[in-house]
Amino acid sequence: MNLGDILKTVGSGLISTLVPGGSAIIAGINMLLPDDKKLPDNATGEQTKSAIDSLPPEQQASVLEKQYDVKIEQIRQSYSALNTMLEANAKSTHTTRPKIAYQAFQVIAFSTIAVIASWSFAVVSGNVGMIEKIESSWLFVLGVITPLVTVLHAYFGVLRDETKDRFNAAQGHKVDPVSGLINKLFK
């Protein structure tokens, strides 16, 4: 990206904060300026444009057309933000939801194994009455397991969406928390 485009983008904002690697750009311009006209580290786009306008026309053209590796610096900053986020996530002490999900899974697994084991025992022992009672109790088993299956489904669905939102935010993509929450409630 050339300096002319950068200055148009920044306008009256601080170059060092709005442009990745902005302090390096200011340092490069200061190398061309006389000591009495050097830019401060917190120079705005307008101050930089005024300083460049004070240069001779051939130097102005060469400075404004100089290419800066702004995209590389943006990638570095995005990587740094993503790395910081992942490190913080790895150190997270949030353990309540995983414990609830694990305990819900244990109840579902136990209920399923108990029903299958009882049915298998009844089949092997030839107890027709027990088989009929187990088959007629499917509504009860379903009533016990359904809320827990719902909890597990919600946990893994929300966990997947939270992770996706974190990665999108770290990469600089827009994440709308309000509509995202509404969509998650009515899915």
C-alpha cells in the first residue's frame, strides 16, 4: 500500500495507532525531513501530509509512491492477537459446563446400558413379562434421558459457536453478539 493511500485512509487519525507498523512509516518519513520539521511519534495523517507537502516535488512523489508492507504487519498483529487469545483460553479455569455435560453423559450412558442390560437379561432368561414391561417403559426412559440429551446438545452447539466467534473476532471479522444470541435461542 503506498503512503498516499495510507494518508487518505487515516485522515486526521493517528498513523501509529490506525496503521499497523505506523511508527515505522513515520520514522521513514522523518529520515527525509529536516530536523526542524520532523514528525512526532503520534503524528496524524494531516500532519504527515503537511510535512510531505513542504518537500520538493520530486521528493513528494517518491515519498507518496513508496510502498509499505502494511498487510504483512496486519497479519503479524492478527497472529499475535489469535495467539494471545488461544493462550488465555488454554489457561481458562472454566470447568462448570464441562462437568455438567460429563455428568449428563454419564446418566445417559448408565440409563441406556441399564435398559439394554435388563432387556438382554429378559431375552436370555426367556422372561416374556419382563420384556413387555421394559418395552412399555420407553416413555419413562425417554422422559429421563431427553432433558440430558438437550443439555448435551446445547453445550456442544454453544461451545462450537463460541469457538467460531472467538476465531472470527481474532481475525478481525465482524461478530454481532446480539443477533448471534437471538439466533442461538431460536435454532
